[in-house]
Amino acid sequence: MQQDATKQGRPETEPVETDCVIIGAGPVGLFAVFELGLVDIKAHVVDILDKPGGQCAELYPDKPIYDIPGLPVVTGQELTDRLMEQIRPFTPTFHFGERVDELQRMPDGRFMLKTDAGTMFLTKVVVIAAGGGSFTPKRPPLEGIEAYEGKSVFYAVRRMQDFAGTDLLIVGGGDSALDWTLNLQPLARSLTLLHRRDEFRAAPHSVERMRQLVAEGKMQLKIGQVTALHGEDGWLEAVTIRTKDGEERLKCNRMLPFFGLTMKLGPIANWGLNLEENLIPVDTEKFETSEKGIFAIGDINTYPGKLKLILSGFHEAALMAQQAHKYVYPDRKLLFQYTTSSSSLQKKLGVR
């Protein structure tokens, strides 16, 4: 079973020592867990989103994909689910809702990474599988919102317990807004879902459950928009919302706006890697960057003939793992094996 360090609670006070840190939990990052696992490399996976799947699961969960080998048609969410099942034998640890902000090489050759949540890693290998960069939540166009961010306005849920006993306002109409409405409603003292219209882009069963909670008086649904925030020193006390009936003041001390995502290269641009038009050049033998021990696979990299396809990223992950083994186990020769015939690989996969 995969571990989710984010849900386990507090940030790490000491560095997590591991073989590999994978930045990005999209399909290519997930398959990298599999390929690394086959060669006995354990991985921690960091993603700014609150769940695996990257762009596929966050933006296009129901969009059909037709070019995954062996799967004539599969949705983004189904592909994510299958990959999560495939990597289960290798028990990766996930750190959701975190962004890797700092990366530096240590005197012993390993890398120290630090996330915006304070989690630190000491690792032999880094794999950047961040698509076109990190997904950054869109900030609502509200005056002075920056002062509230990180104190009472949040764009992701790192610990559900942080919202227990709060007067919570969730803004949005997609899957993230509805999912967190349903998950946090039992914990919050009061919860209001605000959306600009009475139609939602979320799973129908989630919308149905939300409306049931409203009918039972367990939460509120408001149709309108936030126009102003009220509070001091970054601590929210209330918001002004505009509805078809005019403006009203709504009491709340926590707000979760889900206004979608933008994609930026982010801190990766400051890590000293060679860049080419915001992409990371790599070789086509190992998919290694200009820094030994740091690899880039998937849409984040570039090389002659590059095709931005998921299946291309899968191929890159396989070759990356072969070179990563040399850094993690410099004194151990890697014997190439097939999963169809190798009893040791089948044992790792739990099928023998």
C-alpha cells in the first residue's frame, strides 16, 4: 500500500533519506516508480496537487486517451488508477500539496531538497517528471488576498484536521471544490460552498451528495462571487459576496478557493540546470540533465525528435532507471531481466 506522508501530518524536522525523489505524480512520474522499483530503488514522490495523476487526473479525468499501448481507450483517471495499482508492490511515499522549492548538491554527492511545507529530503537521485512545470493555483482577483494566504486562505488541503471546528468557505464548482466540501463538512463547524452559478463541473454523485447535505441543513450553498475579504493580520473573519439579490456579508475564518490551475516552470528555473525555452535538455541514452544524478522525463524535457506523448515518457522512465541504479548502487552490477521470465522480478511484483 502506498503511503501518503501529507496525510500523516506534520512536516519533517529531519531530512528524509531515500534513494530517489520524483518531482511530479503524473502518469510518467508514477511509471518511474515502477521502473525504479524493478531495480530496487525506493522513491518518495512530491506533487503540488492533492492527489496523483497530474494534468490527466486534475484537468481531464474523463477525457479519453487513445494512444496508450494495449488500452484502446482509457480516461485520465482510469490510467492514473491503473498506474497506482501497478506501483503498489513498491510502496512509494507520496507528499501531496507540496512544491519542491530548493535543491542543492551536498559535499557527499547527494542532493538536499526542501519543499514549501518544510519537508526535507536527502537523496542520491532526483527525477523531474513535472510535465510543463509545477501547477500553480490561480489566485482569486481579490484585493489584499496575499496577506491571508497561508494563514486563513489556502489553495490546497494538506491536513484535514486544520479545518476542524472552523467556519469554512469553499469557492468553486469543480471536482476539487466538491470533493473537499464532502470531506471537510463533517469536521467544520459550518461550511458554505460558493459558486458563480448553480451548475457544477464535478462528478454527478458528488453534486447530488452536496445538495443532500444542503437539504438536511448541514451546510449552505450560495450562488455568487466573493468581492471582498475582511479581517486583520491575515486572519479572515468574514467575506462580502455578491449574489443576484445584492451583496451580503458571510462569516468565515477559513477559505479554500479552487479557481483552477496555471502551469509554470517555477523554482526548477533556479536550480542551475541548462534550460531551453523553459524545457530541460537531456540526452537520449539516460535522460539525464546537465547535472549528474538529476534526470528529466516526460513533457518537461527536450531533445531532438522529442514527442510530448505519455508513452514517450514511459520509455524515458525505463532508460532513466538503468542509469539511476548506477548512482544508487555503484558497486552492484545491474543484470537486465524481463518481467515475463525473471522469477526475482515476479517476486518483487507479488505475482510469484
